[in-house]
Amino acid sequence: MFREEARVFYHDPAKHWFGSPEKMEKNGIQDDCMFSIAWCIYGGREISANDFKERRGDRWFGTMVHERIPLGAW
């Protein structure tokens, strides 16, 4: 998805327009991924590693349950 959108992403400096020229077509390539990445970069432009705090305490990544019965007959 990203590569597809990046290949057609276009800037028209005369119209001050960014986007996919196919966005309004029925099965055209969209530009949502490109804009979401751009907004993430723009939103983090004034923060650095010093703005993040150290995480302490228990870290929980989920639970893994080991089943003794196979799920299928192989």
C-alpha cells in the first residue's frame, strides 16, 4: 500500500495541491497512507528522546497458552 501510494503521490506547486491524481476515480490509488505518515512526522517535529520518560514496573506483553491437543489431524 505505501509503495503504491508513494509512486503516484504528486505535488502541483501552481495549485498548492498534494495527493494522488487517481483519488477520485472508482478504483484509483488513494493517498491516505502518505498523509497519515506526513502528519505523524509533522506532529513529532518538536520532540526528542528527552521528552520520553523511562518506563518502570512490570511489563506485560500478553499470555501464551500451550495446548496439549493439536488443533488438526495432520
